[in-house]
Amino acid sequence: MSVNLEAFLYLVASICFIMSLHGLSSAKTSKMGNLYGMVGMALAVGTALMGNGLSSYSFIAGGIIIGGVIGTFIARTIKMTALPQLVAAFHSLVGLSAVFVAYAAYQAPEAYSIGAAGSIYRSSLFEMTLGTIIGAITFTGSIVAFGKLQGLIKGKPLTFAGQHFVNAALGGAIFLMGTIFVLSESHLIFWVIVALSFVLGLMLILPIGGADMPVVVSMLNSYSGWAAAGIGFTLHNNLLIITGALVGSSGAILSYIMCKGMNRSFFSVILGGFGNDDSAGPEGMKAIEDRPVKSGSAEDAAFIVSQAQNVIIVPGYGMAVAQAQHALKEMTDQLKKAGINVKYAIHPVAGRMPGHMNVLLAEANVPYEDVFELEDINSDFSNCDVAFVIGANDVTNPAAKTDPTSPIFGMPILEVEKAKTVLFIKRSMAAGYAGVENELFFRPNTMMLFGDAKKVTEDLSKALHDV
């Protein structure tokens, strides 16, 4: 394949990736965005396989077959509720691949036209060092995020005295080792850099609480993009540079938007350990005394809802776990037929991944015009007859506004407590993912509906027929 044709095909693939990002910015155009991404990736892989310098396709074919089988199996069996941890796991693989590619380039620089062993170009050494550091941090950071999302690691922030000093020391040591490696090309120093970066990845993500995991996933997505871009410079691959920059910048922009939505510091996100401080750990949290909780049945809830004029539904991770979105759609259709105005309120970090709730509601064919973001609907709760909370916890917790010792303090919440009546579906009185008990449970205008979200919603729908 000629160089000009290869460059042209890579350019077309890059345009497809840009169109993919544009399409994914809206739920209405997300399917087309995914299609653009698939076409761009197929074109990019095909162009790379037809490029010059490849003498054997056996290992490549084997990798494609193995990866394709694994990917197909995961796509067919993965539950919607497990998508956040799946994304985190994929990010870890991107980071680890950046480390492997950097090491391959270091071992065989002639194959990548970056010099010879022992005399690799300084610029290439710098690029592979940067890609290695970011890739290694992304790998272990994503593993921690996966563990927290999967429940293998506690969602509460894991902190210790002097952690910021330790992180700073690790960062300084990595910078020093990177400088030495660029000057010496030492094999030992390369692996020291990898090891230190692995540790820093752990240290950056472990102190972040479960309620902030959606932002962490977005941040790690950005890191994986920059790692790919750094390796793209080493390989002299313009498509990898462009694609990595697109992923890195879009992930960073999304992280910034989410940080603004959660009242968090963007730089604290990058440095790790945001969402908590020394006074906001478990020892500083105020315990809520045992107080009476008002609970009701599906029949009680059906009567209350049938008397309402305005209902706002707040979906959360509990709805995703129970796969209750279709039952919820059937219930809202009943309410609309009765002349009741129904809206959906989505918190920026509802679920455990950006856009998680939007995807689930779209899957149930909920009209896009019925779904509102926090800043567009929060003012409506004070005029709302019923706020119907289905599986959302931390994003409705008033402690975020009233308790300075809470790990979620400062995070904007959906102000459901302002509604005349709050119907809250939950399996039990257990604390939310952030490990914080919800003050909303004890409010006089709250009625708890205990049970599986899907079962309770279905029972409520049946009861509405009899009202």
C-alpha cells in the first residue's frame, strides 16, 4: 500500500472517530455515533494490516480470533448493571497495552525507525516514557475502580495520614527515574518506572469514595487516551495520535463537566483523593439515631400517585440492578393516560457510569423529551406532588447540603425532599454506595416501599388499575 493511500485511509478513519464522538453526545444520535466508531475502527485496523512492514499474519490472526471470541462472549452475556466495571476493565487493558508497546519499541527500536539499541532518539525515549507512565497509572487505577464498582473493594475512601505526601514523593521519584532513563536507556530503570507508576495508580484511586466513581471512570478514560497518544508518537502513527487525543480530551472535558456538576475540584480529580478530607472519613461521619420510618404498600403508593397532578421519577442504580426500567415505563404510561404529568430526573452520576440511566431509559423507549438533567428539573420539585425514587440513594441524600462531615458534602443532589410526598423504593435501610445513611428516609413526607424495584413497580401498576 502506498504511503499516500495509507495516510488518506487513516484520515477517513479519524473523521469517523470524530463523527462518532459527535453522535455519542446525544442519546438520539448515539446509535449512529456507534456505527461511525465501528466503521472507523474497521478501516483503521484494515489499513494497518495492509500496511508495509508486516511479514507474518499468523500471530495477528490468532489475536483477532481470540479477542473476537472473548469480546463476543462478553457482549452477549454482560448485564447492563455491569457496564461501568466493564468499562473500567477495558481501560486497564488500554493502559497495559501502552506499557507493552513501549517496551516492544524499547527492545526493537529499529523496527519502529526510532534509532538503534543503545542509541534510541532522545525524543522517542521521552515519548515512550510518558506513554509508559500514563499507561501504568491507568492500568492499576482502573483495576481499583473495577474492584470498587464490582464490590470487591469497599466503596468508602481508603485514606491514611500523609497520603498526599506519599503521592507527591512517588510523582517526584517517577520524574527522576524518567529523566535518568531518557539519558541512560537503562533496562532496570524502565521497570522501576513501571513499578512506581503501578503503585501511584493505586494510590490515586484508593482514596476516592464510591459516590465519585463515575467521575473516576471518566478520568481513567481520559488517561487511557493520553497513553495511546503518547505511544502513537513513539510508533509514528498519526491515527493513534489523533484517536488518543480525541479520547483523552473528550474524557477530560466530561470529567470537568461532571466535576462542576458535583461541586468538585477538577485538579483534585487529576491528583486523586478528591471527595474526602481528613475530617470527612468514617470517623467524622455523624451517626443517625434509630428513628421511626414510615413504610407503605403498593396499594398505598398507588392511591397517592393517582391523586397527583405532577410526578417526577428519579431512577438510580437499584433500578438498573432490578432491570425495572420496562416496568417503570408501563407504570408511567398508565399515569399519562390518567392525565398526570410525568417527568424523569437524572443526576449526572446516577448509576455508576456517566449516562448509565439515560441508556437504561432509552432501552425502555422512554421519550427523550421526558428526561431532564439535574439543573433543568431541580426547581420543579417544590411544585411536585410526588417524587418517585426508584433505587437512587446518594444522589438524593440531603446530607450533601447539610452535613459538612459527610463524604458527599458539596455534591449537588436532586432535591426530592421538597416534593409534597416522596415514595422511595429500596430493598432495605442499608446505606448507599458511598457508605452514607440517607437522611431522606426519616423525613415526614417520605414513604418507604421496601422490596425489589421491579416487583414493587409491577405491584404498583396493578394497584393503579383498581384505584
